[in-house]
Amino acid sequence: METNGMFLFELIIKLLPTLIIAIITAIVTVHLSLRRFHSEQWWVRKADSYSKIVESLHQVKAYCEDQMEYIEMNQDPSDNKEKELQQKLKKAMEQIRQAVDIGSFFISLEAEKTMVSLWDEMEMAKNEPSFHEYLNLKLECVNKVLKSIKTQARKDLGVK
């Protein structure tokens, strides 16, 4: 019986370091995996915020370009087209506001400042004497911010 007890004791002594290393390795692996998962989730949310901002800016840009085209052709859009354009603009402006408010949690401080500046400039554009000048100023603001926000997004997301 004593040999069985000695054999079991020697087996435990030999296996114990391996078992301890396996447990530590499993704990470290799980910890690192969870950390990577959370990091990737954070990146996805940041990318989504930037994507919504860029998409909304493109919608504002399209609105301005469409309206300017009507003005330059000396035409008025049909009532349905005007209503559609206004709805798209309203939706885009709401998305920009929401992206800035909610996105400030996810986007960089620099990007947030850029968007707040855009919002202020677009509000000031309302003081322009003509609708064409208003649209032109708004379009200039959006084009400037689009370029800037794309650069900031790439930098913040680590994308080249």
C-alpha cells in the first residue's frame, strides 16, 4: 500500500506544476481575449459614429448641390421634390446633431470640435442675404468639414 501512496504522491508532485501553469495560462488567455473583444467593440462603435457623421454630411452636401442646381437652371423644384429635399436635409441635420451629441463619447475631441464648429457656421449661414449665398456657404462648410473629419476619423481609428 505504501508504494501506491508514494506513486500517487510522486504523480501529484510531477503534475502539479503543469496543472498550475495550465490554469494560469487559461486565465491570462481569457483575460486577453476579453480585453481584445472590448477593444474591438469600442473601435466598431467609434467607426459607426464617424460613418454616420460622414453620411449625414454627404446628405447635406447633396441637398445644397441639388438646390443650387435648381437655382442655376432658374427653376423651382416641384412641390414633391422640394418636400423630399427638405425631409432629407432635416434628417441629415438631426443625424449630425445626434452624432455630435452621442458621438462625442466615441469620436475624438478634435472631431467633436470640428463638428461643433460646423454647426455654428451653418447657423451663421442663415444670415446670408440670398438663398444661393446661404447654400454656397453651407456647401463650403460641409466640404471643409468632410475633408477634415475623414482625416480625423482615419487617425482616431488607426486606418491609413
